[in-house]
Amino acid sequence: MKRYISSFIVIILFISVGALPYAIISEWIVNTDGNPNTYFDFDKQDYVGINPLLYFALMNSPFLFWLLGLFVAIRFIHKRKFTSLITPDRKIDWKRIGFGFITYFVILGLTTIIDCLLNPGDYSFNDISVSDFLILSVLVLVLTPIQTTCEELFFRGYLLQFFGKWVRIPFLLSLIVGSIFGALHFTNPEMGYSPLLVGADYLVTGFIWCYITVKTNSTELSIGAHAANNMLLGWFITMDDSAMGNIPSLFIVTNIDPAISLMWTIVSLGIFLFISLRKYKFTRL
């Protein structure tokens, strides 16, 4: 318990330090660019009007520090291999990560296409320049896997292992840690569409990815799936009030229906859960 308390403090310190570049650079921009449309919104507790590509990069920068904090905590406080957050095996199974990525990318892509065919008026090409989209593509390719992997290592690795010392029932363990993951996303701008339904979306996602991790005894599938989810959204889908900001994704979605979105999340994750456990279920659990 002492090691977990100490390591948690270290991780929080690294996260706090990691937030400084975003705050310092954003504050400098709004105070020096002479543009009245860039400012700090006290209601949203965020900076408004900053170049979307710069905003995307700055918002992802803290995850580099978070990842470093996790490494320091695991290697020097818990005195374990960093890869133990991912798998108990000696080596990471990159094929499993790739399987998780490709499988969920395809599932999510297909459900998005179906929704587009059913509701064509909700989707339109975004009015963006080719150069902005190419820059975004590189940023998503480089930064998004860092962001998603960092969250997976913390929630499906660090926290799941911590609570797993006392909770041995896979469903209950997944519910506890998945709820923590979901609840920490309740401050995302998307909650404005419907706190109840969007909140349920986050909770379902957190639970399913935790359950897959527990039942397969590794975070590899959820690492791949989480990256696929955020990268597909980053490249192809943007909307008003998105946690990613007003990025130049290929398509823009209007008339968001939180109930329909929740239904597609349940369908996509349900299919992914079925396929994952059929292929990789850890039989000793």
C-alpha cells in the first residue's frame, strides 16, 4: 500500500508539471496576439480561439509527462518492469495490440458508415485545407497513440492491478476501474449534449475495456482499441464541443443524438468484446 501511495503522488506530480507547457504557452498567446477572439473562458476553464492544430498538440503534451511519471513510479518505487503494466509475459505481444487496433478500427469504421447511410444529412465534408489535414494526420499518428496508451497503462494497468489486490471478481473489478475511467471524462465538452447518455457512453467504454483486460490478462487489446477509437475520430470525425478541439478532420458531424451514439458504442464494443474473448480469453480466470 505504501508503494502505491508513493507512486500515485509521483504520478500526480508529473501530471501537474506536464500541464504547465499548455498553460504557459496558451496564456502567452492570448496575451500577445492582439486577437480579442482568443481568451481564457472561465466558464469552460479553457482557452478559446487558439489555432486548432496547436491546441491539439498542447492538449496532448501532458501525456508525455504522465507516461514518464508512470515509468518512474513502476521502475523505481515498485521496482518492476514497465512492461508489467501491459502483460505478465516477458515480451509485449505486438500482434495482439495490432489485432485490437485493426479489429476495432474496422468495427468502428463500419458502424460509422452505417450511421452515415442512415443519417446522411448529419455528415458533411469539413471545409479545410489539404495542408491542415496533412499536419493533423501526422499529429494524430504521433501524439494520439501516446495519449491513449498512457491512459491504458494508468487505468487498465496501474489502477486495475491496484484494485485487483482486493477485488477478485472480474465483473466487479472492471466495474470499479471502468467507472473511474468514465467519471474522469465527465468534464469533457461532449457532456453538454447529454450528461446522462454521454456519461453512460464513457462508463460503458471504460467497463468493456477493463473487462477485456481482466479476462485476457493483458492491456494489449485495449491499447490497440483505444488508439483505433481516438485516431479514427481524429482523422475523420469532428463536431462542436469536442475534447479534441475544432480540429480539421475530414468530416464534420451535426445533429448529434447522444442516444444513437450510445447505441453504436454498445454495438461496437459488444462485437469487439465477443471477438476478443473468442480469440484471447485467459482460461485461468
